[in-house]
Amino acid sequence: MDNKAKESRFRDNIVLSCSWLKIREHFDQLPKPARGRDEDGQIWRMGWIFRGHKKESYLLEPTIEREYPYADWDEAEYKTLQEFQSKAGLHMDTTQLQPRDKLGWLAAMQHYGAPTRLLDFTYSPYAALYFALRNRRKGEADFAEVWGLDTAVLRRQAGKVSREADLKVRTHRRLTPPKSRTVSFAPADGLTSFQQSQEDDKYWDTSIRKALNPCGARREYFNGRGFVAEALPTKHNPRLSSIPYHLNISM
């Protein structure tokens, strides 16, 4: 997308702030992230996520796409992942990383500077602003920028695309839809909000795993629609669980 197209697409959502007071005013109007703990005691947070860019012309484009703009970047990522896994033991403890935990491996690669499909985000707009202004040189660009994304909207759209891909797979394989379960409205049978969030997380984790290694009808569907999602790094990652990732899983 060129600069003019980007400006036209996001014009209604761009806020210019040229003073610290204005910046604080706009940041303070954003909803505060919700916090909680899962069954393992790990902190999870939902809300807006932010990313800072030194130039307003930069796009939300992961490193692997920038380095392989005219090639199949998923093939390039696969080869990079294989090489990284073969040598990772020389530089880090890999005992907690399962071979099939692709998200964990990609997060580790991101941490060590290897090109991946991931983009780093933060829950703090001020942290994003810091990275946008850090080491900024005079005359580098007219404006730095901070991107803000509502993870609830992002997750709903990704879930919609994932369910549509599931339908494509079932149709391709001529499988019958899963049987619906009987729903009880008895108060004693109702899920608590925490239990419901756990069920949602299980579905979300499954969707992420399917999207990380799409094949057949699912890959074909993602080639046309793409799949962009947000996910926290696994708890054994060097960055722990404080940084959410924006996953660009379009092929």
C-alpha cells in the first residue's frame, strides 16, 4: 500500500498530536486493559495494543515480508526456522520448547532478531511512543506514529475467518458439521466468566495452531482472505508474557 492509499484508508482514524499534553489527553481516553490470571497463575490482559514507528510511512509489515516481498515468504520462514532450531541449543535453553510449538519458536526467533511473520506490540501506548521516538535523528521524518489496535475487534474478525476456513475444509472433505450440544439454562450448569474465558482461550489456541500450519482448503482460503491475529508469547519465552504479538498469517 503506498502512502496515499494508506492516508486515504486511515484518514478518519488518524489523530495528530504535536504537544505532550495532547498526547497524554488522547492516550488517557483509551480503555484500560483488563487483567486476570489463568489456572497456572499467569497474568493475561486484553485491551488495546500499540506499536510505535519512527516514520508515518511505515506499514504494519513483519520482517519476513519486507525481506522477501516478491517470494513465498512462508517457504523462506520455514527454512529459517529449520536452521534456527538446529543451532538454537548453542545460544539458549531449548528444553522447554516443544518441537511442534511453532508460535513459541517464532517468538524465540523474533527475540533473537531472525525474520518472522510476527510484529511486536505492547499494552502501553507510552512504551510504543518511546520506541517511535528512540534514536530519532533530526530531519528523519515529519511525523512519528503510534498504531493502536483493539484486540477484541481483531480477535472477532480472526475468529470469523477461522470458522469460515473450517467450513471450507469440511466442505472440501465432505465432512458433516459437528453436532450441536444441548444447552442448559439451569443456573447451576452455567459457566462462570472465568470458565467461559478458558473455553474461549482453548478455541483460540486451536485456531492459532491451525493457522500457523495451514494446508489444502485452509491455505487456499487464507491466501485469498489472510489471517491476522493477536497472541501472547508462551510463558517459557525470553520475553515472558508481557508482550502481545500481532500475527500476520496470510500466505
